Amino acid sequence: MHKLIYIIPILLLISCTVKERPIEYGTDECAYCKMIMMDHRYGSELVTDKGKIYPFDAAECLIDYMHANEDLAASASLVLITPYTHPNTLFNAKEASYLVSGQMPSPMGAYLTAFMDTGTAAEFKSDKGGTIYTWDEIFADMKAIRLKVIKENE
């Protein structure tokens, strides 16, 4: 009986662990736009402080969802993206670099591509053009950035 007193709290702690879940491409539905996630080079995930996972098919859906659900976004334990050069991987979105280039369409048409570091983003920029942003810049001004790339592609 005394052993149960120790086991139950341990099981509760383990079951409440906040962690990412690999995106199941071809099966998972984007929490924002409801599209089935298909492109392994894009994708993102928000994990709440209670461990609930919200998958997204592109960084722009994640950002739009976070703006529409500010309370949920503020309590997020993990905000993750899939770096373009590391398909099927999740990486801290706030540490990533973002390239907005009309030559690199993303699933939702914002031409927003995430990279693990600025150096890799710069390599793609030298070939594809565009502008590199940090998470704070892209998160704060996604609407204006989206409009800018639409005008450039007209």
C-alpha cells in the first residue's frame, strides 16, 4: 500500500510532461486552416503548458493562430517549426531565421520558409532573393510582410 502512495504521483508527473510530438504528414490536420499537412519541409507545432499539441502546416498558420488566440499563445510551453533543410524535425521557432522569398512558396502562400540559422537562410537568399527575419520580426508584422511579398510577385 505504501508503494502505491509513491507510484501514483510519479505516474501523474510523467503523464503531464510537456513535450513535442512528431508531425504525422498526410494525417495531421492544421489547427488553423484545417488542411492535411503534406510538405515535410514545412510545419510547426504549439504545445501548451498542459501538454496539448496544436499542429500547423506552415509557420504562417502558427503565427496567425497565435495572434487569434493570444491567451493560448502566451501560455505556450513550446513553439516549434520545421526547418526547410531538416524535414520532419521540430526546432525552437524563436531561435530560427525566416526567409520570405517569392521564389520559395510555402503551403499557405506567404512565401515564408524557416531555417535553423541565419547562415543557411543567407545561402538560400543569395540564390532565391528575399528578406531574412527573426521570429520577433516575423511574429510582430506578419500581415505587412505578407502584403509586401504579394506586391513583389504581381
